[in-house]
Amino acid sequence: MSNPLQVLGGITAEQFLNEYWQKKPLLVRNAMPEIINILEPDDVKELALEETVSARLIKQKDKDPNQWSVKSSPLIKGDFQKLPKLWTLLVQAVDHYSFDLAELWKEFPFIPQWRRDDIMVSYAPKGGSVGKHFDFYDVFLVQGYGHRRWQLGQMCDESTEFVPEQPLKLLPEMDIHFDEVLAPGDLLYVPPGLSHYGVAEDDCLTFSFGFRMPNIATMMDRVSDKFADNSLLKNPLLDVVRDEVAKIGEITSNELAYLKAKVLEQLQHSNDFEHALMSLMSEPKYPDNLPEADEIEADDLLEIIDTGYELRLEPASRLLYTLDDGQLLFWANGEECCISEQFESLLKQLADGESLVFDQSFNDAEILEDIAQLLNESVLMLLPSDEE
Ligand code: SIN
Ligand code: CO
């Protein structure tokens, strides 16, 4: 953890996490040269036309660039005919379509996988932008092609007001204190809440490595669903506390406290809580991006051991683990994974983002059964080693 990292401009992950993460922006020149030309503008346009892709086409009127419109996917060829001068195409989860891009998450080993969202790409011609705005999430903006001018302004929050009657949450003003042009390979970290405005200097692609953060309302929702499904908890509670009341309309604070204590007791002493959270955190954001797997059996796998394959995580899947009383528990795509003990340490490596050569270390009947199941569920994938 303490090595200086090129992606952070030579500072260590500790320093970045202490001084910048969720606090202030960081510009790093030539942070990620590997991203240059992985995709070109035409690839992004082509991808945006695919049926399952989540994309948005943002346009500004020629006559009045302050008038914005947004067309969400599915996009069709006709959407790209007769475009105004200023437009931006946003395509979500491009890391699910390009292994080379998905590999670049490894540049951020200091942020756990469960906090990752997806890599979005924006494509705009000269002058194109998505307007002055802020996001509630952390983002690393990495220039992949062409140039983009980024301006940063004031911190914003829930109370910040937006330009009325526009389909995007745009800021009327920005108090600019940063103004730089990013070239291919350059990176700008923008913390949550910081206003930003990126304008294409030429035909440009910007990749947003976005992170997600849980919120209490969603977690509560999941936890309560999990408890509500538990039939044991449907038993009526006896009147352990029965205060004498002077007025029958009253529920005493004692009685309320007892009922609350019963709920809290369940929350504290039941595994349902952890299950609900692990299920939520391991849910894929774009389940439609999970490929349909070709059914495979353990015997088929046995035949291809040592023939030049690699096992790795399917980029659209989420595989997480947690240590519970010394025992590793795995969750994939919202479901608990029950696997054999022998497979645990290998699956842990896969969840940690490693690609593993499919060799004799997998030659075990139970391990092969586990792998077949995870391949059939599109949690894992097998690739010929030279298809890197
Ligand atoms: C963009 O790349 O134009 C938008 C990314 C962002 O502002 O978060
Ligand atoms: Co933004």
C-alpha cells in the first residue's frame, strides 16, 4: 500500500486517501497511458446502438445552447443524424464490453470492488459538454482520446439549486478555481459534491471511473424486506410490558420502548442483517450485461485443464466475500454462493481481481463442480490465455 503510484502522480495510496479522497481534487498528468486509444469515437457510437447498452444522448439547441435535451437508450442510427453543433454521448458500463478497460480498475487497488460502480465514457465534438454540475459520488475522470478542458468550482450539496426547467441538474453558476486541459492519459479526481464542467476541445473521449456509495434508506429497505420474509418473526409478541394506563388512548413510552427494543434485538442478533447487506452490495448494476453462459459441466472442464485457459471474474458480475467468525462467505450477483472448502482460497483470489491459469490446481471434483456452476451463472469466465 505504501508504494508511490503512477496513477496518483507519485503519491502513495495512504496519502491520497488521507488528503484527497472525498476532500479535494487531484490532477495527474500521464496517470494512465494504457487507456489511450482503447476505444475510438466510432467504437463508442457503435456501442451506444447496441440494444442492451445504457446510453444517453445530450443535445444543446443551436439557437440557444442553454436549452438542453436528453434522449435515453435505446438509441438508433437516426438519433445521430442532424445533430446540433453541441452534443455529448454518454455510454455506461463500457468496462462490461472491453476487457482492456475492465483491467484498468486494477489501477485503483486501494478502493474495494464493492465500492466500484462502472466506467462511463463520454464522447463529444469540440464544444460539447454535459453542463456545469456536481455528482454525489467520487469519480476519476481519465482522458482516453482528444482533449477536454475541465473547470472546477464550489462544493455543492442537497440544498444546491439547479437551473429550472432543464432535463439535467445543471448549476446556474460556478465559482471557478481550477481550469486545465486534460490530454490523453491524464486523470482528474473529483470528490463528491464538487462542481465541475468539462468541455471538449476537439473530438474527445473521457472515461469516468465511478464509485458507488450505499445510502441508509436503501439498506433499511433491504434489511426490512429480509426481516419481513422471516416467518419466525411473524409470531405475535406477548405483553411482557403492560403498563396500567389512566387513559385507554395512550401507548406508554415504556411500551413503545419495549417494542423498539424487540426490533433492535433482532437487528443485532440475526444474520439476516449481514445477508441483506451482502446481497445488496453484490448486486450487479446492469444485470442485462451479464452474458448468457454456454452450459458447461465439470467433465468438460476436466478436459481443458492445462490447455491454455484462464479463469477470471466476468466484468459485469460482482463477487464479494466477507469473513464471518473465521469462515469465508461468498456472494455473487445478489446471491450467497455455497462452494466447497477446497475452492475457497482460489475463489478469493478471483474475487480479488486475479486471473488464474486453469491448471492442475483446479483438478478436484468438487472444485470443478463449483466452477461449472459459477461459469453457468456467468459469475466467472474462462478465456484462452492469449485473448488478453
Ligand atoms: C463527461 O465526461 O463529460 C461527464 C463526466 C462527469 O462530469 O462526471
Ligand atoms: Co460529473
